[in-house]
Amino acid sequence: MRYDFNMLARLNVLKFVWFYLFMPFSSQVEFFAWWKRDFRSPAPHSVKMSILGTAKDVHVWVETGTFMGRTTKILAQNSSRVISIEPSTELAARAAQLFVNSRNIEIVNGLSEVELEPILETLPASSLNIAFWLDGHYSEGITHLGPIETPIIQELEIIASKLQKFHNVTVFIDDFRCFASQQQDYPATSFLSEWATSNNLKWSVEHDIFIARKSMT
Ligand SMILES: C[S@@+](CC[C@H](N)C(=O)[O-])C[C@H]1O[C@@H](n2cnc3c(N)ncnc32)[C@H](O)[C@@H]1O
């Protein structure tokens, strides 16, 4: 096959090579594996993080499912407050220890379907722009397995009931492919789009992440 690159495409390739050469080895391995999978989901972590970076001027990030705190750490670099919910006592304790000196990170040990509502209730009115990274679910290994694999339906009900409290709201839901293949306890993709539409949110899907936005600006 013959590729006819224009100038911009060539520059993008150079940019990628430069970016690739200087990324940590673990990320290079992730990118290589992604390329071998013909860029099928899931995308490397850095690609997912660039999608979360499209939420601008976020005052508070709420993450469900802390796991090793990999995303928590990145969210805290661009926001004044990050609240991350993790039901596994062991993982929550590990994250609390990891972020003991990070004053803008709070680790909440509990189920998101239980903890999310009181967290949103107690957020001050000054938390104008809020973003959610909904990634709390059973994921094999040492991750928590409760009565349901994913609490996404409850999480979205809680968020819908608090939408009016915040100015800009962005909801990122990871692992869209699990909704598409209707893995155990995962509702259909139409549940996500109908939830967004019925709450007057604009929605899209990028690299296995469902995104819903309420933007007042
Ligand atoms: C895929 S991992 C999260 C990865 C992490 N958010 C990141 O970006 O690196 C899923 C996590 O969700 C947690 N989890 C399982 N059930 C949960 C629930 N009901 N509420 C919140 N978190 C849950 C698991 O223990 C696990 O740590």
C-alpha cells in the first residue's frame, strides 16, 4: 500500500515518534501492544488521560475506583481537589498512604453507590465545575467484587439528581466496550445515551470512554 502523507501528517508522525521515544518504558509497551491490536480498545492510559484533559477548569474531580491511584495522581495535577472512592480496604489504605502528602487528594473507603451521594451533598456551592471519572467496577485480581460488578446505574442516578447544583459537569465513563457487549451487570449502551439525553447533556464516545457534558459556558 502506498501512503501519500501531506506535510501535517508527516509532522504528526514526527511528533508521535518524539513523544514515543521519551515516554516511560511501561507506556511504550502499552502503545506497542495497542498498535499490535490494530488500535482496538482499550487505548493506552496516556490516550485516556488526554481525553480526560478535555474537561477544562475543573474545580473538583470525583473518581470511582481508585485502584493503584494512577489516574488519581494525574487528575490532582490539574485540579484543586480530587475525591476518589475505593471499596477495597487494602487498595484504599495503599492509596491513602501513597497520597499522604497530597493535600488535594481524598481517598474514601467505601462503595461508590453508597458514598457518592453524601460526597456531592457536602460539596460547597463554590465547586462550580465538576468532572467524574466513573471507573469503579470489579476488574479481577485484588479488585473489589460486591453484589454487582458495576454500580454505574446507581452512580448515574445520583449524579442526575445533583446536576443542578453545578455549573459545568463532565461525566467520563470508562470501558464503553463492556456496555456494548453487555457484559455481566452492564446495561446496554442505549442506557448511557438515554441517560444523557434525558438530562439535557451532550454525549459522545472517544476511545472506549463515554462522555456526557453539561456546559453553561
Ligand atoms: C479498573 S479499576 C480502577 C482504575 C483506576 N480508576 C484508574 O484509572 O487507574 C476498578 C476499581 O474499582 C473498584 N470497585 C469495584 N467495585 C466498586 C464499587 N462498587 N464502587 C467503587 N469502586 C469499585 C475496584 O476495587 C478497583 O479498584
